[in-house]
Amino acid sequence: MLAAISLILVSLPPSTSFLPPPLVPSFPSSTKASSTSLLSLPTSSPPPSSVTSKIDSLYPPSSVEHRNSLSRTDGYWPYVRTNKPPPLEYTYGEFPLSSFDALLTLALSVSGVSEASEVDFLDLGSGAGRLVLAAKLLKGFRSCEGVEMLPTLHRHAEEVLGG
């Protein structure tokens, strides 16, 4: 897996920082913090139906349980068989596309990036690859890469995405 991560990171500019600076709101000295949210997701329209249709054709919502069961093959059952609790980071789940689109919009806005085509998207723990594809179709990042450590989910992503 380390080799795969190294290959993906090579495509990033050498000056890329992998840890973003902490997001700390600053207030002018005359401003008092209120109980309202300091950071909220931007309002955006739902993802285009053409994008949603394409993703749903490759990752049917009706088969999310199948994708979840694939994650259990490597990430759950080996631990249960040995009476060990499975690590929480092996939990599989799927974001609604509208929430993911809003999150990407917010991330681009906060980072000061004007065009997604200027940056790379890297999904660590990419599961079946659904959000890697969504990032490309929704925002048009320069490149979109996913790293998945569970072999069964990785193979499924390759099958679905033709990798």
C-alpha cells in the first residue's frame, strides 16, 4: 500500500502541505462571538442530474448494503473471528452526493482555490471509489485519486471504474 500512496503523492506539487492550517476564526477586538454558527456550508443547488445518474448507474443506491458487506470481508470478519473489536476506521459508509458537493464547494472556498482544475483530489480510505468519481464529475479536479487499504473494496472499485 505504501508504494501506491507514494505514486499518488508524486503528482502533487512539492510545496503541497498535507496538513491544512487549523481553521480558527478571528474576530476584531470590538466583535463578540455569538451563538450562531461560525462556519456553515454554502447553499448550493443539488448536483446535476446527469452526474447523479452516472454515479447511480455505477453505484446503485439499492446495492449500498452489498458494498458495505464487501468492506466486512477484510475489515470486520478477520477481527470478529479472533474475538477482537474491528477498528472503527474500517467502517464503510456513503455520503449523499448533495452533501459531498457542498463539502467540496466549502473546501475550495476556504482554501482560496478559484478553480478545482488547479488542484488534485486525494481520497484516503476511498472505499468503492464512488466519491473519487463524484469529485471528478462534480468539480473537475486536475486529477482524482483514491487509496483504499481493504483489498476487497479496492478490487470492487477497480471493477466498477475499469481500473
